[in-house]
Amino acid sequence: MEAIEYKCPNCDADLKFDPESQKLSCEFCLSSFTEDELKKINEAYGETTPTEAEIQTQNEFEEHTNLYHCASCGAQIMCDDQQTALFCYYCHNPVILSGKLTGDYKPSKLIPFKFTKDRALETFRNWVQKKTFLPDDFKSEQQLDKLTGLYVPFWIADCNVKADFTAVGKNNRSWTSGNYRYTETKEYNVVRRGNITVNGIPADGESKIEDLLMESIEPFNYDELQPFSMTYLTGFFADKYDVDKAQVFPRIKSRASQAGKKVVRDSIGSYSSLAVSSEQYNILKTDWEYMMLPVWFMTYNYNNKIYEFAINGQTGKLAGTPPLDKAKLRMFCTALGIGITAAIYLLGGLLFG
Amino acid sequence: MKKKLFVIIPVISLILAGLVVYNLVLKKPKNIGKGFDGDSSKSCVIDDAGIFDDDEDTLDKLNELAEDYSEKLEMNIIVYLNGIYKYNEKSTEDFCADYYDANCGKDTDGILYLMDLSGVSSPLDCISTSGKAVLLYQKNLDAIFSSLDNYLPSGGEEVQPDEAERAVIEFFRQIEKYEKKKPGLFSTYHDKVTDKYFYYKGGEFIVSKDRPASANLLVLLISAAIGTVAAIITYFSIKKAYKFKNSTNPGVYVSHEESRLTEQSDTFIRSYVTKRKIESNSSGGGMRSGGGGRSGGGGHGGGCHRR
């Protein structure tokens, strides 16, 4: 008898039979399906076979991509065989060539770098200029040299979200008559149901880089997506993903639900109060695409903490947590406190002396 | 500009702090106190009531004692035995202060004790202090009066010469006793009428219109509290500004063309009215008026006491 392996339509993880529910369940996204449901879904969103051109690109990827390994932080960097990676983009320690990559790591698409390094540096300098309590060496040229052009692996998800929302909305109106304050309350049953489509939610497949950091430099303009070609890697590094789509699905699910919630909440008029009785956002179907997105990336080690900075290589949007020189800040606040104390004291002396 | 502020603020703070230190520690107040000129002959017992008319020796002895204590305590001491009750509390105080100023000079160190021997049902004794005596005795007036009450009969009864003599001697003892108990480091007396401050600074007794550092202690503490709170708020608000900013709202990925709310209803359920009685707040209050002051004289402390 032939063993049939079912994949989750949401996150592509292997489905397992759950004796309790008598359904096939996904342990990553907690979805469950009957065999009939799965067949219907697979029929509706039928599998496609790779084209000949795609197979050729995959072979090119395997032959011309070198993989480097950082012994210090464990990062795995790939670049084309025309250049040599010397230092890790993350911890700045030397990296060593560890071999070739298999075609599984080849992304289907990529957004090429549009924001040059000079512009990225200018954006970074402008951002730094507005911060006063940064460590001195954070602004040094040596630190700025660490800004690296990096193609970050991303899982991009298109989701269909089923929204089901019910609540009791209240509107109040008040007036005064004689010695009494009257309040009229009108109650409404608020219902919103429907299907919400969310396209292109990205989730990075690199565990070293903070998820929030990558989410903060969004959105990317997918209109500029190009089929993957090794030529785009020239002069940049690329990261090998170490988080698969099953692992990023909870993030995608959460963000898709947030998007659905926004649509629902935006459709509700202004009530004085809203008591939600039920609110559910269920992901019906997820389509995945693995691609690489351009990011100017830099890290800074301060007081044994790594601060990460990223600039969207397409739009120039910057994100990061500025390192705070607490000693500088403490000195400033002490001086300010003394100044205010002295000013009030002297003013008090003038007024009451 | 913002960056320059972070340099300017500490510089201004340092200048202001320097001014405070100068004001508190280095600035020398203008001392208008005249001190004691060493002439103990101004110290005496004035027998206006004539209680020692038949006993000149006792009066001489008391006068000698007044001079002795004057030399010892380095201040003028006048005891005025008043025979005719013609003043109320306020004018008695004024009389004592004026009498002292006329005989010993304004803002000199000294004390005047008026003993009421007029025989009225509620005799009014009074002590007027000047110069360092203000600081030495102001807080101890009740104790001094209370001690003198042990030697003087209560209202309506005639005071005998020996009772008056013992009371005067007790007065000398009392002022000697409290002279030895030097006032505390931050002890200050403020005469609101003449707006003069009486205090010690660096071992020197000062009478001045300049507020002493100790009088500003409360202002300094309040200022320091406000300064500290402002510094803490600034610290945490700047620290907050160095936190990570929010990530992109996933709402930007919604495809509005493909999304559809199949059910979108707001159905009226019910309405109801509640009422609440408005509480009326009525407040009452009164006025309190203060008395007037004596102007043109030296700075005086003191007070009156009914036996």
C-alpha cells in the first residue's frame, strides 16, 4: 500500500493524523482538515510543476554560489563565486568557505538593491545626528564601514482570512433637567463577517536578525520583483535561511489576523463603547513564496549587547534601537536637575526674599 | 539647535548653581545689628510704680545686679516696674520697644522686662527683646513668664516689695539660663513688621534684611525636589526615546479589491435612560484679619503675658 504524505495548505508542514479529532492536524499552525477538505483545497489550488527555465536557474544557483560560515556567531552567508566574503556581516569576525548550496535555497524572486550605499550612509548619518546620547564611537567612520548590503531571505505569504466579529455597541447621550443628569443609552448588535485577502506579508527566514527589525523597514514594493538571477548578488551578500515557512507561520498568522482585525474595526462606526462578544480570524489558505529582499544591515556591540540597524535597500526606510550612553544622559539630567533647583531657588529668593 | 541645547543647559545650570553657592555660603549679609557697646550703666531697674520708695537699698542692689548681668551677658537689661495700667497689649509692646530704643539705641543687644504693678485684676507683664536677645529668648518667653509667675501674685492682689524683688532676681537668672543655651545652627527669627532677620552666621550675630541661608532651607528643599523630579522625568523620557519604534502595521498588506465583508450590520437592540441627582457643593468660609505693625523703630521680638 502506497503511503500518502499530506502537507498543510497553510504552512506546508507535514500533517499528522489526530486520533482524537479523527482529522489530519498541523502541529505548527494548529489547523486541522479532513481528507476530503484537503483534496478539495488541492484541487482548487493545484500543484504546479517547475518549468525548464526554472530548473536551469536552479542549476546555475547550485554551481555559482559559495557558502561561508562564521565560526563565531554561526551565520551562514552566501555570495556568488566572483567575490569572496571575508567578514561576517553580523559579528564582523572572519568567515570561512564551507562549500556549495543546494538548489533548495534558491529563491524564486528577488527585489534588487535600489538604494545605494552612499544614500544609506547619508540616511544613517541624518538619523544619528538627531540623537545626542549615543556612544562616541557609534558615529565613527570605522563603524559606518560595517554597513553591509545584504539580501535577506524572506517567506512571503498571501492569506485568505475569514473574519467573524460580533459585539454590542453603545451610544450615550446626556442632558440635564432640574437637579438631575439624564443619560440615554442605545445598544446595537454589531456583526461583521467576511473574507479578507492579505497579500505579501513578509517574514524573514533568518533567526539571527530581529523579526521586529525586519518588520519595521517594511513595506517593500513587490512591483519591482525580479526573477532570481545570480547577477543581482554581485557586490552584495546573501543570507541562507535557517527558519522554514512552518516556523514563520505563527508570525504570519498573527499579522494576517491583525490586518483582518483592522479591516473589521475600520468598518465599525464610532460607538461610545464596544463590548466584543466574539472575534475570530481564521486563515483559510496561505500561498507561499520564498524570495530575497535588499537590506543595508549593520550591528554595533555596546556593553555586551548587539544593536542591529537595517535600512530598506529599496525604499531607504531605517529602523533600529539607538544605543544609549547612560553615563552621558545621567550627567545631563544631573546638570538639568541642579539648574532647575538653582533657578527655582533664586527665583524664590527674589519673590519672597 | 537641539544638540546645542544639550550643551547650553548644563552650562546655564552650572552658572545658576554657582549663584546659589555664592548666595548660600560666600555672600556676606549686611549686618545692621549694633551689638552691645559694653556700657552696662544703661542697664537698670526703673521703679515707676514706687514700690521700693521706702527701700532704696533694695532698688540699688537690683540696679547693681542689672549691671552685673549686663556685663556678663553682654547686653542691655532694663526692668521697668510699671505702676499705672494705661496700655492694652499692643500698645504695651510698643511702649516697651520704644522705651528700650530710646534708652539703649535701635538694634542693640538687650532686653526689657515690664512688670505690671498697677494692681488691675489682670496684670499685663511684657518682655521686649532687641538684637541677639531676640534670637536667645523669643522661643523661651512662655517658660520665662511661667517661672516669674511663681514669685508674683495673681491678678487683683497687691504685689509686695519682696515679691517684686524676688521676681526681678528670678528674671535675671532666667535670662542667664537661656543665654547659655545658644540657639541652633539654623535658628532664625524674622520680624515681619521691620522685615529684619536675626541669626548667627559663622559665630557672628547678624541683624539683616537679607534672608539667611537657613531661612531659605525650605525653598531650597522644595526647589531640589522639583529639580529632582524634572531630572528623573527627563531621564526616563529620553531613555524611552531610545527604545525601538513600532513595527509596520500589517494593515498595509490588505487587498481591498479582493476583500469583502459579506455581513455588515448594526442592529438596534434597545435603549434606556438613567438619571443621577446632581450633588450641589456649597462651601463656606470666613475671613481672618491680622493686626497692624509698629514702624520706624528697631527690630524687636518679645510678647506679653497676663498673670
